[in-house]
Amino acid sequence: MANSGRAPGTGTHCLLLTPPGEGHVYDRYLVEILLTEGYNCFEQRVGGADLTACSLVIISAGAAARLSKATVADYLRGGGHAIIIRPPVAWCDLFGLSAPGETYALAKDAYLRVNADHPWLAGFPALDLQVPGEADVYRPGAAEALAFLAGQPGQAIPSPAVALHRVGEGAAVVFTYDLADCLVQFHQGRPENASNGPDPDANRDGKFTPDDLLEGRRDFGLRHVPQADVHQDLLVRAIRGLTADRVPLPRLWHFPRGAPAALFVNGDGDGMIWEDLQWTVETCARYDAKFTFYLMDEQIGAFAAGDLAAMRERGHAFGPHPWVSLKPSVEEWRGEVKRIMASFEAKFGFRPQSVRSHSCIFPGWDETPSLYADCGLRLDTTFISGYRFQSGYANGSALPVRFMSRSGEVIDCYEQCTIHGDDVMASTKTLLPAQNEDECIELSLQVLHECATAYHGVYHPYFHPVYLGERGAIPTRRWFVRVLQAAQRHGMPSVSADEWLAFNDARRSVVMRDLIWRPETGELSLKVESGLPVRGLTVLLPPCEGRVPASAALDGEPLPVTSVPFEALGWSAVQCDLEAAVPGALSVVYGRRDSLGGEQ
């Protein structure tokens, strides 16, 4: 982003500092967090940086360990605003924190309690969150707590988990825990519980699944809260709070055309025949829904290539449902995935992009997503709340999130975790009581509603087509239809795996640069360019200095400006279509609320 030439701390940069070398291996996941949240307007640097021209600096834990306290102090006292992820304890006085005592100085796998009374946290979607990993336990000081540490849900102490402090003319928000490390642990669980780690099959259910990686990590009472996403919401609130009076940082919304959430529904091929698929597709057609089918060898052999192509023309997607055994080695799994991909492509003439394994088998920790990416499978759906949980956000997210390697590299494979599975909820195999269809419907509609109105994520259930075809023991037709109807009522677009992957790739490829804010006239201008074609891209615009967007244009063509209720933050939204590699000039004129007749 271009320097506006303003005084220190009043420019329009958003700068992310991450470390250049060893240590703090997951720091680069902060890039993923910002892209997931749509802040595609940041500049990343891995070495030393002049902070003075930046309105907002986000400093990773590793970068903080390499910076001098004096550098950060000078920046803040000169009017800079910063978000610092788990800074050195020796910096505590700079941030209005009192040093930890000799004992109880660290909290391992604790909780936090959001300070709902703070104006920055109004309308926050959840108050209690787990904090995997370590947090520094500071004694209360002059800082304002945005969230408190807690030993158990709802049992907060005065020590802050996230704190705000004014320093001279500037301000800082401090996360006392490592946000990047926390989210990787939510998303991928514990490497030591992997099938090739020291505690394979950690939950002792007799197979290698994501449940093993997450064993001991999840709180049953919080299973229907996408906790990793809510941690990211804390970062969004910090960004909004620190920039509210200096620059309106735009953000790309998670979903196309201003939708509040999305429906991603699919099913595994176990026992499926073509008539089951046909019933599913025709039912989807009544509700403008798309379905993704995961095929086993039986369906690959039985289904005609032309029939499958016709279903793809109607917007449905297909992927493999690989299977070797309950406890395959990584190499056995690699061989099976390559085999079924070759069989699939030879029969149908295209390479699928998404996958769910049979029995949710997932050997290793980063090995499976790495081999998926090598094979062209870039969207996995295997993480599901199964054994002892039955439903919920297994990886803490309702959004598509990319995997990390042990060495801290991002793997080009997303996980879109499955919230509900028909056989999981309607049987006792999870060590929990089986739910009848009415109970399944009630819970599904509740979680779908919260997904659309509070968490703004993807509601992702699976339904086996063999049951939808009424050829199995579990009644699911009424359940399936009620979900499709509810999603339609909430304005949630239904996406296939291929469609969802394409949108997320395109959204992440968008670059917002050359951002200039002219507070004297209320004009915001920036360049927007996408590496891939994208339709219905939604740009969220925050209020700034008491003003809200009144009009907008892309390359001189007017764009409608609407207010949206997402996150209770007063966002305004504009929508646009972008072609690949064609820069566009977005301009926004802000006006006073009273001159616009109050809230838009």
C-alpha cells in the first residue's frame, strides 16, 4: 500500500511483521488469518521495517522477539497503533501490564472470557473460548481488558488475555497468547497424536481419524461454537477499534453477493446407486441447491461418464471416497489416494478437487493434506465431530482453512469441517445416544441459524444418498429437505465443492493496494485487482470518524452501497465482479450519519 506521506501513525498502511528465521514456526499463519478475514490490504515484511509511516502494525510473536522495545515504544508514542502477539514479558510496562509473579505465570490450555462491557466487543458472538497452548498471566495493571483469562468457562480472573493500552499519542492491543499457534492447534490438533506420532489412535476408537489429533483438545460444551473463528473475530475487533478514527480499512467478505453464510452439503457413496443420486439431485433442484458426491470404486465402475458430466453441468460436484483399512500407514494411504484418483480420472475424464475418506481416515498430521495437494485434491471434508462429540465444529472453524506443515509452510489444501453427519448423529457409534429424526432436525436448524446470524460461516452437513434413497436404516429425507428450506430462508447460497473452492481461491487472490484516505473530504480510494475472475465479490467498508459510506464507484461506474448487520459492527457493503489481472479503481465517498438521515 502506498504511503500517504502523513505524520507517523496516520498513514494508510497495514503492515504485518513476521520473523525471518527459526522459532515461532507458525507465525506465518497470521497471513492466513488475515486472508481468511478478508484483510487483503496488508503488506508483509519478514525483516526490519520502518514503522513510522504505518497506521497499523501487526507484530507476530517471533517478530516481537526480534524487535527492540524502544523501536515499538517510539512508534506508539509518535502516534502509531499496533497489535502485538504475545510480546516479551519484559515489555509489560509499555502496555500497562504488571509482570507475572514467580508462580502461576503461565496458563496452559486455559480459557478466556470476553469483556462484553467493552464498547469494542458489543454484539460479540461468544463469550467463552478455549486457548490452546500457553498464555502469559499478567497481574492487573492500567491496561483495559478486552478479554480475561479463565481457568474454566465463565470463571474469569482479572488477568487480561487481550488488552488495550494507550501509549503517548498511540495505542496497542496485546494478545497474551500466541494467536497463530492457538489457531493451528484448533485446526489441526496435536502432532503427537498422529498415526505416526508417539500416541497413535489417541482416542482408542480403533482407527486413525482427525478425532485422534483433537483428543483432549475440545470442550464438549463449546462444540457448537466455531472457536477458532471467534478468536479471529477478536483480531477483527482490534483492527476495527484501532483504525476507527484514522482510516477505514476495507475488507473482503467471506461469501459472494453479501450472503450471511453458505450451505455446503454433500454425501458419501457407501452403497449408493444411480437412483439415490437422482432423487438427491431432483430434490436439490427444488431449492436451488448443489450437492457434492464422494464416490467409491463401486460407483466409479457403475456410473456412466456421460451421466456424470450431465450432473456436473447442473452444478453438482464429485470427488473420491478412498479406503484402505482402519489404520493405514501414510505410504499405504498415499498409494490408495493415487490409485483412486487415477481410476476416477480414467473413467470420467477430469481430476476431482475435493475428498472425504471412508470412515474419515486421516493418517499422519500434515502428511495427508500434503499428499492430497500433490494429487490435486485441494478441499478436504474429513474433519467431523464424531467419537464422543457427535456434532459441532471439529476443527473450531466454520470457514475453509488451509493446513500448515510442521516446518511452518502453508499447504495448498483447505479443510472445510463437517458439522453434522446423518449416521454419526443417528447412531450410538459415537458413544452418545442416537438421535431420532426430529431431534436431528431440531439441532440442525438451531446450528444452521446460529451459523447464519452469529458466526457467519458454512453450514456443512453430509447425508448419505443411500439413506436419502430410502434404502437404509436411517430416515433422512425430511431432515434433508428441512435443511435445504432453512438455508434458503436465511439467504444462504448452496455451493458445490468445486464452486466453493473456486470462489475462495479467487477471493484470496484479490489485492487491495494504493489505499488513500482523505479525512478532510471523506474520500477513500484504492486499487483492486484479482488474480482470478470473481463474481459477486463483496467489499465491506467500516464507518470512520463518525462517517459512513454514502456512495461508491468502480472505474467511475456507480455501485450500490448497502448496510449489512454482520458482526454488529455497522459495515456497509458494495459488490463487484472482477476479471483476472484487470486493475480496478474503487472510490468511496463518506458522509455524516445525520446528513444521510441516520443509519443507512
